[in-house]
Amino acid sequence: MNFKNAVTMRGRVAECWLFTFRVDPANVAHLLPTPLELVEHGGFAFFNVVVSRLTHMRPAPLPAAVGIGYWHVAYRLYARFGEIEGLYFLRSDANSPLMVGAGNMLTDFRFHLATVGATRPDGQSPSELHSFADGARLRIALTGDPPQLSSGSPFETLDQAADFLKYKPAALFSHPGSVDVLRITRDESAWKARLRAFRVEEASFLEPYDAIPEIAYEMEPIDYQWNRAERHRLPR
């Protein structure tokens, strides 16, 4: 019996950047277990890489004061299960041993211990985000340039890309005979993000798939609730 993804968690996303990459579906289709399918547009599938600093993370019944804080990096594919769109987690990196241990015991987020953080020349605004772990090194520079579509983008405008690639508030996990849909509860009126220009200095986890940077968002702080998963049994 699978008991993972059964605990509702609450926390605050204090800082968050979402980076999207387009990729040839043929390069990543094998990463998705049946019955999940890739979400595609213009002949491309898409990675979503999040770099975030979380605070007050704890099981839902507990007060915020007992929650923990940590940095979290996750590599996900835009995917669907039937009519439900979400993100399929390939790997998570975190700088908290407690979160790595508990997360792997209780969830399917695939945690690894890493050195994660931000370089802040002025003490406030990050100029670079980084995550260093066995099997996944990431360095992304945040620039002050105006955001723009990358060369060869399948989208016609930034607005079209931003609308299609907006963060999907659900995680998808596949198990033998079932699929878990872990939905996120947030105040949609408080979900605010702006497009950011960025430059990938290193992304070793994505290199085998020839992923091409698309667009990035920077989110404002927001409270999140990661609900216990809905388990969908598959027909035999």
C-alpha cells in the first residue's frame, strides 16, 4: 500500500523564480510514466524549473511558528492526466536535511541534499541563483534586460507564452494502478508574477535533453497549501 502524498502541508513562498524551457518531445517522452502525457505547443514539450525559498513549512494542523525554512529547486515537465494539467516532478533539490529525509519518506518529490541559494551584490536583489548537488548543478543569472521571446520560440507573443506556461497548481505522480493529483490551494488574487530576463550559466540536469530557455517569472510572496493527493485508480 502506498502512503505517500497523504499529508496536507502549509507554508509561505517567500521568494520564487520559475524558469521554463522548451524541448523536443521525443527527447523527454520516456521520462513520463503511463498514463501521463506531455503538454505540447507548437511541436514542443516544456520543462518548468522552480527555485524558491520557503518559510513556515509544516503539516497543515500545526501553527506557522513550528514550520521550517529552506531553499527548494525542482525540475518538472508540463504534463496531463486526462483533462487535468499539472507538473510531473523529475527531481527536487533542497538545502535542508530534515526536508530531504521527511520529503522522501512522505512524498514523491524526489529530494536530494544540495547547496542552494542566491548571490545578492546589493544585499537584496539576487543577481544569480544557484544549486549544487550530485547529478544536478544549476546557475542562472537574472539580468535587468527587458524580457523577450527566445529565438525559435513557438509562441507569437510574450503574453501568449506567459498565459500558456503559467504555473499549473497541481503535481502529478504515477504509481502502479493509480495516479496521484496533488493540488495547490492559493489565493489567486494574491498570485502576482512578472516576467524576467535570464541567462543560463549551467544546467547540468537539463543538458541531456537539449532544452532551450523560453521565459521566466518572478513571483511575489504568497501563502501556499499543498493538499493531500487525490488518488485516481486506473482501470485494470
